[in-house]
Amino acid sequence: MSVDFYPAIDTPDGVRPALACACGEHDEYGTCTACTMKINMSNTNACDVMRFLGIDPEPYGVIRASDLAERCREAIAHPERARPRFGVITARVVQIGRDADYLTEKAKALLVVALLARNVGWVAWS
């Protein structure tokens, strides 16, 4: 399983994935490679990144793009808060460790999504 982070808009039915160009440069969703950008992570990594950003880990949710951008900037400014994950073997799962800078690099990638989503207002994950 994995989690995608992507630009989203507020509709009468709730926050939904952006179906129009988030950057305002194009009329149709899918015509702009920047606007169709999404970040994908494993569930474990997504939860760790959300914790690193001060977000309660949930399998799906939304956050204002401006709030996410601020959290990403704060995390990037304090990479010492990121802790490496060491490999773990349990009865059912083998988790490979990850580099110490993984969380900071994902915060940088999410900052790009948040800045892209500033025109539509939200970043969602599911």
C-alpha cells in the first residue's frame, strides 16, 4: 500500500483532487506536467514524513497548501529532527532502512507540491 500527495480543490462536495490546472497556465487537467505532479510514498514512510512535518498521520486527509508549505520550510530548516530508519525484520514484514536525509528530501518534494497547489488552496493525500 502507498500514499499519494497531490493538489486539491474545495468543492461543494468536499475537497477533491484538482481537476483543472493548478498553476493557472492551462485549461485542462493533465495538460501540464507540473500540475499533475504527485508524491508517492509507502505507508510507513508517509507516516514518518507526516510526523516530521508535525501532521497527525492518517491514511487520507487534506491540509491548506500554505500550511503545508510552512511546515515543509520549518522541517527543511531543522533536518536534525529527522531520524534514520534502520532495517527491521518481523514475522511478516522486512523493512529496509532509509537514508538519514530521506525525510528532509521528501519535505522538499512536498514543498514543491504545496507551492504548486497555492492557486487551488489544498494538498490532499490518500
